Amino acid sequence: MTELGEQVSSREAAIFERIEAFRRRKPRLLDDMVTLAHGAGGKSSAALLDAVFLPAFTAAGALPSRRDDAAELVLGSGERLAVSTDSFVVQPRRFPGGSIGHLAVHGTLNDLAMVGARPLALSAAFVLEEGLAIEELRAVVADMAEAAARCGVAVVTGDTKVVGHGAADGLYVTTTGIGSIPPGRELRAERVREGDVMLCSGTIGDHGTAVLLARGELAIEADVSSDTAYVGELVEALLAAAPATRWLRDATRGGVATVCNELARDSGLTVVLDERALPIRPEVAGACELLGIDPLYVANEGKFVAVVAPGEAEAALEALRAHPLGEQAVAIGEVRAEPPGLVVLVTLLGGTRIVDMLVGDPLPRIC
Ligand code: MG
């Protein structure tokens, strides 16, 4: 894989440099109103975070400047807690492979797992629309209880609000998770080094494609299921086999392309992806091609990208593949120093192209 980065010629590097200088300008919030793109997890979401949330909350001393999947709190005893929160608005609420209830548990617990935390407890807050069938609510709550039990954690507190008919679309859930980070675990972008190997824990694009097809608005028949799953056990297996693992991120909204861009931004390094290596099911590739969307940007709900030390890449892959959720794990690229802050894809034809952060929102309400 080491020859990958070398395919980026010096002429291309000069072009990339100019693009990068343009991209490095702080994302500006140009909109007067919230648009769907602000919730897509890509460029507009980052601009909203930079222009509205971070200035307000950082000033109050309430948020750390790091942009990990979960915040870290260090107690007086030295114990490190991880906290993460997430809202779920997926439409439809039930789809092949799961429901909004499964997502609400797995999504938040996976964000804890991405900082190496083991879950301790969950909270759940519901916004219900007047007219929602109690039977449906009961089924979603049963999914959440079942998912939480399988992850070895309980929903210990919660809240319910009801809004009038038409003021919300059925049911929204927000979950917050608290976890404990074992001593010695430091998963962060600053630890990523040139030469590190990018791994993907399995096939990409399954969740977003499954939800899109479940909407039934497209005359496409394909057997695609969501990959919604808790990946904490898989992370434990990875960290046991590859203790020098640098960084993890679950590739949810915005897909693998967006999380690689977050890594490039936060590390100042370049991610070189190998298109030939990307694990994509033929059904997903086919559906995405018909829809004109790139699976690299499609949401996953049970997959993560890991950056591992080159000397531990083999052991890491072996450990991932030994777990049912990681059977399709592969190396998808590597980290280079130049050109800084970019994601570059070496295409099937051997050319290179820049992979930018998600722009706009091709798939709203996917999780
Ligand atoms: Mg995440």
C-alpha cells in the first residue's frame, strides 16, 4: 500500500496545495436559516458548529475544543468518563435490519466506543407527536430495551414530551450515554502519524441505502439491510490486538468520506484511500449508482474507520475479522504527510481525485 501516496504526483500536489489553502479558511455560515444540510454531518454541519455552538459553549467553558465522538471528563479520582449525546429522527422508523430504537442505543454507545469507553448507563428523551399509536411506541421502546440489554447497559433515566398533531413527525428520540475510559487509552487525531494504516471494519453504505430503499419512493428492488450494531466488543478486540491504535470514528452521517476528512482536518495529515480496497456490497453499489450517490458518503451505523500503527495492522485486521461484526474488515488506505489536510482517492483507473467533506444533504433523516 505504500506506493499509494506516491501516485500523487508533484504537479497534482501543487494543485492540491492551492485547494487546501482555500479549504483551510474557516467554514463560514452563509445561511440566514437552518437548512437540511446543517444536519447532514458534512460541511454545513461543521460551519454551524463553528459559527453558533462552539463560540457560545466554549466561552462558557462547557465544551472542550477537541471534536471527538464523545467528550472526556476527568474526575477528582483520576477516573475518566466519556459522555455523548445524539438525536434520532430517521424516516421510516422501521427498516430492514432495525428501527429508530436500535439506532438510538447503538449510535450513542458507538460514539462512546470511539473514544475507547465502556458504557455505564444511557438516558432517553422522547418527543412524541399527538396521534402516534401506543403500539408503535411500545415496539420502539422494546427495541431499545433489547439493544441496551445486549450491550450490557440500562436506560436509567428519561423524559417524554408530547407536541400537537403536525408539530413533529411521529417520534424523535435523544439518547445520552456515559462510559468509563480504561487507563492508557488515548484515541485522538493528534496521535496519527505518517505511514499509519487506515482500516475499515466492514462494508460501507449499507445503512443509508437500506433506509432510502425502505422509503419506497424509488422503483428499486434490492436486498439491503441496515448494519445497525453496537461495535464496542469489536473495538475491545481491536485494542487488545493493536494497543497502539491511534484513532477511531464510526462512519455515520456523511459516511467514510466525511470521517476521513475530519481526520485530515484534525491531524493536519493526508488520508490516501484506495478505491480498489473499499468494501462495498454489489447490491449497495448498484443502488447507489442508480441513485447517483457515492457510497463513500452514505451513512453506516455499525462500521468504523480505525487508524492503526503500521506494525500492528496485520494483527488488527486479524482481530477484527475474527469477530462476526468485522469479518469484512480491510485496509482501505494510509496516512501521508503531504499534501496536508486532504483526503485523496486513488481511483480504480489509477488516477487520483480529492474526496471532500459532504456538501449538502443527499439523504436527509437517515439516522
Ligand atoms: Mg460518531
